[in-house]
Amino acid sequence: MAGILFIISAPSGSGKSTLVAQVRSLVAGLEFSISYTTRAPRGSEESGREYYFTDRETFQRMITNDEFLEWAEVFGNYYGTARTALEHARAAGKDLLLDIDVQGALQVMRKMPEAVSLFVLPPSPQVLEMRLRNRSEAEHMTEEDVIERRLLQARSEVKQVWDYKYALVNDVLDQAVAEMRAIVLYERRVRDDVTAMAESCRTDASSPRLRAALGGFEAE
């Protein structure tokens, strides 16, 4: 069943990129949409691999020309998904996976209510802070104000989890990969051995793991 739009959102530092990469290695026919951004590349990032890096003038021209399926300004930088990404995926007989922030995800959900939305949570604010610090150190960009800003943003974003159809907690990577794979196959109507796992990740199931993770952020 080609043409399904999967929306994946998560606070920065949740391990979403690693999770998505592993799922794509296990599930065929999942095309990854590379977003446009005006922020500078980090570490070993390359244009056309992690993002299409562009300047604000070009991005604003694309907004004016209605070239984005969604776009948002996050921490002073623009991020957006070109409409052509979905067209290319459908033409190739593939499903499209959008890795986008909450602002952009809500835009797409309003335009395309049939899209399958998934929110990825870290198990706790403490784990998220540790991951953010480790990533910042690896990129030689450790700045306390940036880390604090991202933690504050995460507390705001997790409140939107109930707007998503599915949610999973990325505490054990292999488990999170299995759950995301199950969701993709379930939505493709391949439901023999993945039904229970996929349905346990629905937000209306409100699993104990999901409640525990959310409780950690609410207690902060």
C-alpha cells in the first residue's frame, strides 16, 4: 500500500534519527523526506543527506511560492518540507516518512488528516539532558543556554502527544525500533504478528510506559 504519509516528531535529543534509520533498514518502501533548513550544518552533516541547507532569502521565496507542505521557525531558523517530496514518493510507489517538529506536524495533520502521526519520547527529562549533552560534546558545541532552551522546548512539545495517533518511548532502542516497525506494517494492513504491539502504542491506549514518561516531564 504505497502513498501513506508517516509523520514522526520528537524533542531534540530523543534519538529519533537513529530510530528512523534502523526502521528504514528493516522496512522496504519507506522514503525519507529531507527537509530544508536555514540553520548551519552541524558536525559532519552534508546538504542533501541530513537536510537541504539554504539561506533565509531562498527559503522565504519558497514560502511565497507555496512550495512547502509545511514549514516552521524553530530557535530562529526555518525548517520546511517541500511539497514535491510526497509527489516523488507516490510516483515511486513508496510511503513517505516526515521527520518534523510539532509545529510542522500539526500543520500537516490539518491539511492531511489521513496521515499517520507518531510522537517519540525520551524516557525522562534526565535522560534527555544526558543525550543533549553527549551530542553537544560530540559536536564540540556545548552551550548551557542551548541545552536549557531545548529542555524547555521538550517540556512544551510533549504536551502535544495526545494530538498524535501513536506514541512510543525510546528507552531501549531495539524495543523502540520493533514498535515503530510494527506501526508501519500495521498501517500497511500487514497485521498478522504486529497488531498487538502497534495497538499498544496508540495514544488512546495510554500505556503505562507512556504515562510514566509523560509523568517525568510533568513533574519537572
